[in-house]
Amino acid sequence: MTQYTVAQLLKQTASQDVDIKGWVRTFRAKRFIALNDGSTLNNIQCVVDFENTPEDVLKRITTGAAVHIKGELVESQGQGQAVEIAVKSIDILGDSDPDKYPIQPKKHSFEFLRENAHLRTRTNTFSAVMRLRSSLSFAIHKYFNENGFYYMHTPIITGSDAEGAGEMFRVSALDPKNPPLNEDGTIDYTKDFFRKETNLTVSGQLEAETYAMSLGKVYTFGPTFRAENSNTSRHLAEFWMIEPEVAFMDLAGNMDLAEDFMKSVISYVLEHNSDDLEFLDQRLFDEDKAKPQAERSEMRLIEKLKFVTENNFKRVSYTEAIDILKNSKPNKKKKFNYIIEEWGADLQSEHERFLVEKHFKCPVILFDYPADIKAFYMRLNEDGKTVRAMDILFPGIGEIVGGSQREERLEVLKEKMAALNIPEEELWWYLDLRKYGTAVHSGFGLGFERLVMFATGMGNIRDVIPFPRTPQNAEF
């Protein structure tokens, strides 16, 4: 007999023998099991013949128990489902203590569920979020594969700081109680495993550039790490990044690629994850109704996703954006938390959302940022004060993608590194790319968890990654 998933059975017609395994969500009246196996948001009802089922078996059918059911798929006699299973036999594969099982059939706070992250995907919300996370991951690989990109794995252990932020996790094999020391008392890392100081990577971009300059179009999709002591709803110490790099592509091409990519992956989940999205959409709508009017979302979740897929992204220079923000009502009436006073300001989420949601009413790509607020590897414009950077801004979240045309001119790059005290010997291989067949090239980075937050409407980044790593928390 074929073993089915719940998702498969809910699409089947009645009058057939079935075999299914899953976990009990609820068991009521010693008769009705709501069974789920993770394949779908929905449960399938299994009707037990309690008069012919031993009492010791009935007692073991509790919330969280794993069961193996054989029976007949029949038309449902009740409301809420088209089919149900008339149970012929039931085996208990794994018991669950009903008094101790943490995930009871009631509403739990997200804080409580984070403490039980190993079980939280047995709730509707988190099973929906993680199925969407999986679909988004597949859609990303699918997009790049269909567009001629090569997937590469960049190092997790690195000797360079791509972002220049300095907030990195050190990797060392030295004895922490008795490390070798230099004469000045500092640790002698030449005695370490790699004979130099190494860290967990914050980005695979620089290494990806090396492959783009030989393979043409590459992308990375891997874990990155940031030792930033920040306990906000938008920060993780371990997260995943998507970073495409393309040779012979300028900033305009980079913006084209990023817009097409974002529309493609969001369209994919709109098409393939409708049940999960509708559930999350309703959850957010119900949650919003309990808030004061001023705090409610202006767009529902699915509406927000279609806002991205159905609108052209407006391209606006940083300079034009600053003028718009300076002259906006919220700025003039000092309703922004960060007042825009002059060119050169680093835009905050409130400014980015104003441009998207209030002014242009479509996704926005800002470009040509001040050099002083962007990374060293971004190409300097002819004005000497801006770089060919671009950020994509989405409703409800602000910046979601950041990228640039890379600086391909050796002398200009060396000058920028010197100004920031980045030693040439540390990135000699990166400079080599500018010596041997240098060419215009561009790329961007997308924080995967930021994308999952946007697609699911979840308000905390800790709720869109299976096991969040945050300051003072490395549980599981």
C-alpha cells in the first residue's frame, strides 16, 4: 500500500485504502484525530472506531504523539474538510506525555516558542514560515541556474574583513589559558593553526568577485557571521547571504538583475505557497485589528508581495531622495526620529519607507550614494564624492538589497584602501584582479532572513531561522 502525505490525501478523492504517518495535533471525544505530518498547513481528520479500539491504545493517542494509521479515505460527514480517514488500524510509534508536552493546542507567545525552537515547527505559524523559507531557497537557486550563474562556496573561515566593520568572530586553535605571546604581550598568531589571525566570514563577496572574473556569472548562498552585540528584532549573529557577482556588468545592469531576481523569487512563493501565505496573511490581519489605528499595517501581506511583483521599481539618485526627504511634511514637522538636514546623511528605515510607501508608492532603487557612508570596494564616480552603489527599498522593511558596481581601477582602489588603513598585503589577491584583465563588474547582497521576514510578515528575525544565534544565546 502506498504511503501518502497529508498534502497528497487532501487532494485525493474518496473510496480508497490509505496508509499515513504523522503527529497528533488534537484528539477529541475519543474519536477524532487531527493529524499533521508537516507537508501542509492543514490537518486531516482521522475517525477512530473507539468501540473496537483497545482502551490502552486510546489513552496513548495524545497531542504530540507519533502514529501510523491505516484506513479508508471517505467523504467527510462534518464541515471543514472534503475527505477524512475512517481508521481501520492505528499504531503508536512514539508516545507524548500530555502533561509535559510544551506545544499544547492553544496560542503560545513567540518568546515561549523560541525557548522551544526544536518543537515550534509543530505550530501552524512556524510550519508555514519554514515551508516558505524552503521555497524561497529553492526559488533562488532555480533563478540563478536558469540565468546561467554558477553556484560557488566561499570560505567560512577568512583572514579578511570584507565589510570593514571589525565585528567578527575569531577562529583559533590556541590554548586560551596559555596562548603564545609576542614580546609586547600580544598574542602571537603565527603559532596558530593558520599562522595568522582568522575569523568567521561576514561576506563571501570578495571571493565571489575572483570567480566572476573567470566564470562570468556566479553567486554564493551561505552562512555569514557578525559579532555585533545587538539584541534588536533585525539582527542575528549567524545568518545567510545571497551574493551574485557578474563580470562586464555596470550599475544599470546590476539594478536590472536585482529587480528581476526579487520579482522572480516572490512570484514563486505567491504561486506555490498560497495556503501558507493566506494563513499568515490572516494571522497578521487579526493581529493588526488589536492595535491602535496609527500602528496598523497599511498593506496586508499578500497585497505587499504583489506590490513588489506588479510594480516597476522606481530608480532615484541619493541626491534626489535627500531633496524629497528634506522637503517632506514629516521632516518639516519633525515627525521623523532622524531629521534630514543635509546631503550625506545615512538614511534610516523610516526615510526609506516614506519614499516607498508615501512618496513613490512603489519599490524604490536608490543609487549613487556618498562615498563616505559606503564600503571601500564600490566604484568612485567622476564627481569624486559619490560611488556607484544601489539599495533596493521595500514597503514595511526599507532596505532589503544592497549592491554596487565594484571599483575595477587598481590605483583608485589602492588609494581608497590606504585612506581606510586597509593593508594591501591583506588583500593582495583582490588587487591582483585589477592587474590581470580588469573589467567592469558588479554585484549585490541579500540577507536571506530579511527576505523571509518580508515574505512571511514576521516581525522578528529570530522567528524566520530554525535556530537563532543572538548575543548570549547559542541554544540547540
